Amino acid sequence: MASKTVSVGSSVGLHARPAALIAEAAGEYDDEILLSVDGEEGVDATSPLLIMTLGAEKGAQVTIESDNEEAVETIAALIEKDLDAQ
């Protein structure tokens, strides 16, 4: 399983807008993609609501895991961006 840990770039963390954009991108893949913070149990990256339950603020370390390395890289890049600035 591929994994990568990145810092949240959005100025107010993974709230509704960033979570929706990440979930939309994750939904493009057939593979399961999990997000976790501080070693907690991973949540489904295709669910904006579950992403918001992580409580990840700006700068928080989020780990992305999937059998699909491309999916991990795509979601990691989104988490690192300030998705509120778009």
C-alpha cells in the first residue's frame, strides 16, 4: 500500500470546500483511499463529511493511503494546496 504524509495547506483546514474538492478527486479512482491524522483510523477520502471529521487544521499532518500510488499523489497535492484561495 502506498502512503504519503503532507501538511494541510488550506488556511482554515479541511472544512467543507476543501473536503468537497478532495472527495470529488478521490471519487475519480476505483481504489479505496484513506485519510488519517495522528495515526488515527483512516476515513474514506470520497466522503466530504468524513474528511471534515478529521478536524485537520492548517499545518496538520494528514496521511493518505491507497493501493493506487497515483491516487495518493493526487490527493496529497490537493491537501497541500490552499483550496480556499481558488
